Amino acid sequence: MGFVTASARSSLATVLAILVLSGCGEPTCETCGPGAAAGMGATTTGPECHDTHGTLAGSVYRYAAPGDPNSAPAPNAIVLLQHTPTDTPLQGMADADGHFAIELEGGDWIVGGQQDNCSAGMTTAVTVRPCATEQLDIVLDLCTK
């Protein structure tokens, strides 16, 4: 991405939020199909794929990891994304069931989240590979009263 101005980052954050909500647009590496709007479409990584972007998909939970009896989905949670710790975070949004799928430039990302009085901080690192979908669940376990 190189050097990005604050207004360009704001525009990129808006585009990312739209991508989360729109699901599948004009595919370059991802095939639309059942579940594609939730980021679960088939992904190709063959030689026909020349895109530099991949997808980060998963779910946001409150209190505990999935499977724990204290875990609960975090509807409409904010997903925060940074290339480096000093970047202003980009924002995406989970849907009403806490699921998200965000198209990102390939590379290393620092991921966090927040909803109401709970957050996950910016501590999870993930590598998004071009033309691939990386799965990541976010747990909002830092909650205040």
C-alpha cells in the first residue's frame, strides 16, 4: 500500500466496511457460491490468480472462545486492522451473527476488535495471503462494567 494519507485510510476503511457487508462482488480469486456472502465461498490459488489481495474471515465472540459455555456471538462488532502497531486502525464490521469477511492487501496484519464495553486489544497477528481466505476468530475478553 505504501504511504497512505489519513483521508485515504478513511476512504479505505469505508471501502472495507462495504466489502464486509456486500459479500461477493466481481471475483478475481474467489468464486461466488453458497455461503460466499459470509466469506465462505470457494477460493482458488492457481496460476490464473494474479490478485494481491486475500480475505480475512471469521467470527467475533464476547467473553470466551467458541465452545466455552460463557461464549456469546458479538453482533455488529467492529474489527480493527493494522499493518504495523503505529498505523491508524482500519475498521470492518461483523454482521448480525458476529461473522465477518474482509478483503485485504496481502501481508501481515494485527487484528483486534471491540463492541460496547468489550475489546480484544490489537494483539492477534495474521498473515493474509493473496488469493486465499484466512480464518480467524476474535474473542472480546477485556470487558468493563
